[in-house]
Amino acid sequence: MNNSTTNASNASTNYMYLSLEGHVELERYRYVYFFCTLAVYLLIICCNAVVIHVIYLNKSLHEPMYIFIAALLCNALFGASVIYPKLLIDLLSEIRIVSFQACTLQSSLIHLYAAAEFTLLSAMAYDRYVSICKPLQYATIVKMSTVRKLLFCCWFVPSCQIGVGIILTYQLKPCSFKLNRIYCNTAAVVKLSCTDTTAKTSYGMFSFSIAVFPPVIFVIFSYAQIFSVCLKNSKESRRKALQTCFPHLLIFISFTFTSCFEVINNRLEADIPHIVAMIISVENLVIPPLLNPVVYGLKLKTIYNRIRKMFLKQKTHAFTDFQMS
């Protein structure tokens, strides 16, 4: 048994430690991995923060659609912050260990991020559905009080699901302390247990079904109605409607596919090359957080124009200060 696994299995009366063994050729590419990961994390923070900042400062953007966009980007920052700081520390550490309790918490928070992403995307689909299919009733149906209730439910319902999952996972007793991952994943943690995992596995499948299938079905239904209405409208109205829907649809499809890949990866991890499994395991925490602000920042003209105006204003101020000095 290597040193990291030995250290991981040395537990006090309160803590058990797991060794994260998923890194590929870490000793050889340690600093390459570190700077690439740091660059991605900083890019995620900057891109999402810029769009959130623009929405927050411009009162004309304090509308349901843009509030939902800001909430989606805040969720992306939350998801990234759950994994990247610990990952960056591990990349520079000789021994990569984490307590069983902290590992359970991290894996649960990652699931919370994913579940909240689906509920937020379904809430945004509802907003687009009412806006396009019932435009005259939009102001009375999607009020700010309704937006607040939807946002509360988008995080509260997944939190309740994850809370039950945490309790069930804490009851497991691992008999292996080597986690073949670069971060904590619930499915991988459950596999370490030498006790009966039927309750946790069954609840996990139930929780996954509730978190994914209702939002996916609702989004499909909403867009079927939206496309039906768009086909009956004029070409210009159809173009404007689809222009606001395209970013949301693109992000929804992207997140659904990356989530499906991660679920398949958890089931077939032993049958595919380790490096492929590791790439698939991190794509859901790289692609959506980077894609979301880029798509909304470039495809929605209202946001893009304000971002452009903000940077031009900063450039003008910098140039003026330079001339004065």
C-alpha cells in the first residue's frame, strides 16, 4: 500500500480519510495541470461575474428573464467553487486526502449544483413559454413575486433531496479508502462501502429521476408549444422569439448531454480508459460554467451591448487618465 493510501486510512475516532487517486501522471504534469485548472477557474469567475454585474447595475435588465440568467450564472459560480479550490490544493500536494465527511459534503454540493441547474433551466423555459405563448398575460402571470417563489423552489427542493442523501451516505462505513477520482463523487463514495448500500442506491436513483426527468419533460413541452406558436407568427416575430430562446435551448441541451455522460461514466467507469473517465467526470464542471456566460453575453443583444458599453467606458476612462498624467 502506498503512503497516500496508508495516510488516508489512518483515522481518528471521529474522522476517516480517503485518498484521491484519480490524477493521471500528476508528478510529470503537476504544474501544467495546476495552471490550466487555475486559468479555467479564473475564467469562469470573470465571465460569470461580468454578466451578473451588468444585470445587477442596469435597472432595465431587472426583468424575469435576466434575473433567471443571473441566478443560473450564480449557480455556475457555486458549482465551480465547490470543486476548483480543493482541486488546486490537491494538484500541489504530495498527499491528496480528504475526510469522509468532507468528501460526502463535496459530492452532495456538486449534486445540488446539478439539480439546481435543471430546475433553473425549467423555470427559464416556463418564463419563455409564458412570454411567447401568452404575451398579453405575461405581466400578470410572471410577476416579481412569482420569480422569487420560483427561485426559492429551484434551490429549496434540490436542497431537501440532497439533505436526505447526505444522511444516508453518512451512515455508510467504507472498508476501502482509495477513491479513484480527482474530486468526491457520490457514486464513487458509495462503492467504497462494505455495508448494504441498497437504501442509498435506491434513493440516489429516485433523486436523480426527480431532479432530471420532470425538468426535461417540461422543457420539451414548453418548446413544443413555443415552436408551434412561432410557426403561426410573422417572420420578424418568429426571429425575435427564437433569438431569445436559442441561448437557453443550447445551454439546456449541453447540460443534459454532459450530465448523461457523467451518469454513464459512473456506471461504466471500470470498462473505459481511466483518462477518458476523468475527462468525462469534469466536463460538467467546465463546459456549462464557461458556456453559459459566453452564450448569454454574445447571443442576447441587450446584455452584449451593455457589456460592450461598459468596457468601452472603462477604456475611455483609462485613456483619459493616461493623457492627464
